[in-house]
Amino acid sequence: MRYDILIRRGEVIDPSQNLHAVRDLAILDGRIAAVEPALPQAEAPHVVDARGLLVTPGLIDLHVHVYRDHIPLGLDPDPLCPAGGVTTMLDTGSAGPANFDGFRRDVVDRARTRILGLVNLSRIGLVAANLGELMDRRYADPEGVIRTLRRHADVAVGVKIRAGKHIIGNGEQGWANFRDAVRAARESGTWLMVHIGECPMSLPEMAPDLQAGDCITHCFKGGSTRVLDDADRIYPEMRDAAARGVVFDVGHGYGSFRWQVAEAALAQGFLPSTISTDLHAMNLHGPVYDMPTTMSKFLLLGLTLEQVVEMSSTRPAAVLGRSGELGTLRVGAVADVAVLERREGRFRFTDSYRQERVGRELLTAAATVRGGELVPGGGGLRMRHLTDEE
């Protein structure tokens, strides 16, 4: 049998099929064509020898900013794909109703990487994010968000609000912006992602407005607005929200991941739903780097490889409503594949508060297949920080 791409003898991890075994994987016409213990008679113009490597569904980064050249933090999405094994990205509110058309024209429709987007409640998105895009209530545009979601239903999947008080305001102004975002999500029939910063309301106060499918990103941040109370216990309201289907997303970012919060939450059995980077221009070269580095931090924290892969592929696909097509290596699914190298050593990892931990495993992207195309390039060594200890 002749295929387009063969990935030979890799350690396949596909949580959607409860599969963890050495397999051959074949790709034809942009789809997964076969996953078998061996395909001895198969041929292909492109063969990847994956012995000693991990083969997973293409990673899905549920929090990036790729409105390049239009917002100060925007990145070019396509180089991030082979560098991190990421085949689908969710841009989280870089554009709002006034500029989402431009975001689609200049980024989504031109990129080779699959990009979906959340529409910011603020009309201007993050064009002037440093000034607080909702400090002036005139920029809040729930009706415009709803119209934008309907006009771009194939790529615009939900609503975004950055709920820090220096962004949405304090007191009643903060609540008014938050409630506008909730209303836009409900009336559009989509979902809401809430960036938690130093918020004008607590997470228990927000919780009643959140429903299944909504998302709290930066779920392991430090500061005043945390999933933990003052005694470092998970708020009961957070457990209840998770139980009813609210998504808790990592969204590492430049200032939104703290080792101590993650350690306390995990020790109490409170796991993130999804792992994401919040990649932007200020954290691309540290402390975040890419998805595999962020995944490695959760291996350090004690999650299993299967859990980490599921939180970085299968679960994000479900959040996006793309289960069965993305985040899986099932025969017939879109041929998005990440080939990862699992390096052993002593590696320094840094959180968003300049605190270090030493881990013994580092995942890096060795090869990436996106939509049936073997993408040029791969990961590198810029995220490897060896310790001096033997």
C-alpha cells in the first residue's frame, strides 16, 4: 500500500482511543489512514523513523496571541507550529468586533496553521491592551461580539474578557463588563473564556455566572484572585464549577503560572482541564517557550504522560467542539500529528514569578504533520536549561 507519509515504530499515545503502544502510522490525502502494530508492505515518499520518540495527536494550544503586526504582543503563528508540535491554535481575544474582519483576512486566512479565535468584548481587542481595553465602558460591545460570532461562525468560537480590574474597572463598572461578556456568550450560543488577573470580584463570586463549556484561564496564577483561599484550599465553588463542566485552563503566560498554586491544587486533586501557553511576544523566549516545555512542567508536577497529552490535544479538541476530527489519531481523522522527543537529564524550569524547579524530563518537538503535510523545521535547544549538577 502506498501512502503520503509513514511514521514508523513510534510510541503512540492517543488518549481518545486509550492507546499507548508502539505503532506504525500512515497518512493519505490529509487523513489518518492506518494505525497498526506494523505496516511492512507500506511505502511513502516521506518516512519518519520515530523509534524512541512519542507520537501524539497534533497539539492544540487553547491560548495564544497571533494577531501579528496589529497588537503589540502578536506572534507569527506558522513558525510556532513545527517548533512546538502545535497544529491548531486558539487566539484568545486579540481582536474585537471592530477588527476581527482584519484579523481573519490578515492572519486566519493566510496562515498555514489552523487558527480559531475568540472575540474580545472590547471593540478594539488588544490593540491598546496596556491602557486597559475596557476601562472606558464605551468600548464594551456585546451586540457587536454577537454579530461577529455569527458572521465568522466557522472560525470565531466564543467570547473573551480579560477580567483584571486594571482592564475592566473596579466595582460596578467591572461587574457591568463581566456581565456583558456573559450575555454575549449566552445570546450567541457560544462560550466564555475569562482571563483572571487581579479581578474586581473573587472567583467564588464569578462562579454562578459560569456554565458548562465556559473557561477560566490562568487557573494556577498567584496574586489576589486564585482558585485557592487564604489557607491554600481549593474553593468549594471551584470544585462545583469543575464538576458541572467549567474548563480550567493553564494559560501559563508571562505572569499567570505559579508553582506553589499548582502544587497546592494538584495535592488536593484539583487538576487543570487543559494545558495552554498564552504565548505572546513577551514570553516566547522564556519562561514559556512552547507547548512541549509547558507540558514538561506538569510532568515535573507529577502528572502522567498520558494525562499531559490528553490535556494538550484530546481535551482542547472537545472544548473547541472538534472531537473526532482533531485531538485524535483515529483512522479518518484529520492528519495532525506531533512527534515528540522525551529527553532525560536535569532541567531548570521557571514559572511566571521567576521561581525555578528542576525536572528530569523535557519534551521537545521532533517533527510535526499538519493536515497531512510534513512541516519543515522542528524544536530546538533554546528551552533547555541544564543544571550544573551531575
